[in-house]
Amino acid sequence: MLASISNLDSVSLKQKNKKTKKSNTLSLASIFSGSKKVDAKKCRKITKDAKKKLGKKYVWGASGTKNTYDCSSFTKYVYGKNGISIPRTSINQSKHGKYVKRKNLKKGDLIFFDTSKRRKGYVNHVGIYLGNNKFIHASSAQKKVVVSSLSKFYGQRYRGARRPL
């Protein structure tokens, strides 16, 4: 008689080689939600790849060709380089992935802003969280990829975060 898969807590994956004493246990939760070690490694790679683009030129509507970016093409490029497909525009990126509360931000999360003069509450800018209240983004004001603080200007314009991993 077969046991229901929902009643299983973990599955033992024993190796055939008897010289190895180690037995791996794989939880069903890790199959469906992913390993935290893999996620942490991927997040470090995302932030590392993003930092390689520091100083590259900002051009509105640019797609990353010729090392020029706008905010959303920058995030799309970095995530794409890491095998993660996200939408092209910041507004669509803000609807993609798992919602993350500000207090739960992790390195590699996408963070979204309303940088319009009238601040109508809609997303028009995106960056990648680096930790320690800092993020990297293609800045139209500075005309290049920069690291900025989440306090003051951007802190007041923060609209949310997503984790597309």
C-alpha cells in the first residue's frame, strides 16, 4: 500500500557507495521551495554581477546593448545573467515574484520607487538591494549605474519589494 505523499516529512537518499558514511536527507519543503543555501549563493552572485556595472551609462529606454541601461533594463540584465527571467519594465517587475516587507529585505531583492515629482504612488523606478540600507540602480539623475542609500530621498519614495528567485 502506498503512503500519501502529504504524510511524508522527508525522503532519505542513501548513497550506494559504502565507503561514504554520509546520508543525505531531502525534505519535501526544500523540493518545492528551494534550498536556502542555493538562494544565498544566487543572491551574492546577483549583487556581484550588478556591481560590475557600476559607472555604466544611463540612457532612458536602453536595453543593455553597448553597456547602457535604464533602471529596468539594468535589473533585467543582471537577473537574466543569473538565469532568472523578469519582465522588462519596472511597473511589471513590481508585480513579479514574491512580495517582501521592507523589514525583511535581503540582498538581491528588487526594490521599487515612485520618483515622479508629484508622487502619485505608482512605480517608475527599480533597483537591487545590496544590504545595509543600500541599493544599486541605473540612475537617471546621475546618468549612470550607482549605489544609493534607502534613506532620505529614496526612503520617502519607496513603494515595495519583490523576490523573483
